[in-house]
Amino acid sequence: MPLRLPVEDGRDAPAFAEPWQAQAFALAVALNERGLFTWSEWAAALSRELHKPGAAQDARGYYEHWLAALETLLAEKGVAAPDLVSALTGSWQRAARATPHGRPIRLENDPERV
């Protein structure tokens, strides 16, 4: 069954539901432009993520798959190992929880960061 993307109610609907989705999109474009991977490599990586068992067929989680494909390519290309990505993800999450509302989230706000 092919993946079905959600239909928006108008031309002015945002392309991304959350800012991080736009950032992940822009990161993929920038890494491609810098030659880290080809669009064929990108399409294959994203396709693998979208067709994993349990993946929603209605585009729920689409950008989570997008991000997972980016992380996979970064690991395959030797740019960022999965343990480094995981550690930085955890650090950003702790920093976000420790940051007062309305203030910028900075890694130095991670209480576990040395």
C-alpha cells in the first residue's frame, strides 16, 4: 500500500507542522548540496525508514522518518556515530527541560553536561 500524505485545507497551509521539521528538511538539502550524499542515496535511506515494520501508512511520523534517514546517512558516511547523536539528543532534551520558559535553549543548560 503506498504512503498517503495528508491533504491540507488550502494553499496557505504551512508546509511543516513544527519548526524542527523545516530544520531537518533544510539540513538534508544542505548536506546534499555539500556532497555528503546524492539524492538517490537520500531517497533510498528515506524509503527504508518509511517501509520499516510498524511505520504509519498515512504520513504520521513522516519527519521522524526523515530525521532517522538523516541519522543513518550521517553514520554510514562516518560523520556522526549513532552514540554521539544519541548523546547530543539527550543533552538537548535535558537542556530544554532545564531552561526557563521563554529563554533560549543552550547546551550549557544541560545539568549533566561537563
